[in-house]
Amino acid sequence: MAVEAEFFTVQEIIVKYKLSESTIYRKEKAGTFPKKVKLSERRVGFRAHEVLAWAAALN
């Protein structure tokens, strides 16, 4: 599925960036992390290019 490759799940971000779920949502609410996107009724994701840009800005 090409669409899924364009998004990171919360679990993928937790593993890749060593952030807790609560930290991800706290940073999102504060405006220091990309906003989540509703992918389906019970699923959200974060746009991969936005997360990668956020990570690059940290360095």
C-alpha cells in the first residue's frame, strides 16, 4: 500500500525516535510536533515528510 508508506504510526515513531506516546501527543498539542491525520475511523498517522523534517530540524 503506497498510502501507508506516506505515514508513520505512533508505534513507528516511538521505536524510531525513542519518544513515549504521551510525549508525542504533548508535543503535537504544543505545536512542536507535526499534527496527526485521521486515516480511518479508528486509525491515525503522521505524515512521513513532516516527521522527517521535524527530526532533521532537531540536528
